[in-house]
Amino acid sequence: MEQRQPHDHSTRASDRMAGEEATSPYQGPPSKRPWLPSTVGALLVVGLVIAISVLVNPLLGRYIHWRRIDFGAPVVFLGLTLALRRRWV
């Protein structure tokens, strides 16, 4: 007399039909954005902050320290571009 094995209902690669893929809650790393939209977005933000600084600081009786902006603006621009591209922000 032959014993029957219980049928395994789990999904295995060999049991799937052609074109059928397993669904997984982990879809891998998030897709990266292209450089152009990230660069334009960072440029707009940094430009807006500089423009506000140029307009508001004299109204408050303060002078703009261009040395800080000369160093800070490119650093913030590059950091924001990278953050937007990698979807950190």
C-alpha cells in the first residue's frame, strides 16, 4: 500500500506559472531621481534664501557677510542637490 504525502501549498519558484512573480514587501532601494530636477530644485531653494537674505537683512539694520555666503551657498547647494536626488528630503 502506497502512502500519500501531504500537498505543500507554499509558493515555490518551480510552482509558479510563466510570467508570475512573487510579491515581496521589500521592493529594494528607492529609485533615485535624475540629476536635473534635483539640481533645479536645490538652485531654486538656495537662490530664494539668498534673495530673502539680501532683502531682509538691510531692513533689520544688518549687513550681509558675503564671505559666509561665498562658502555656505555652494555647500548648501551641493548638499541639497544630493539630498533631493537620494530622496532624503
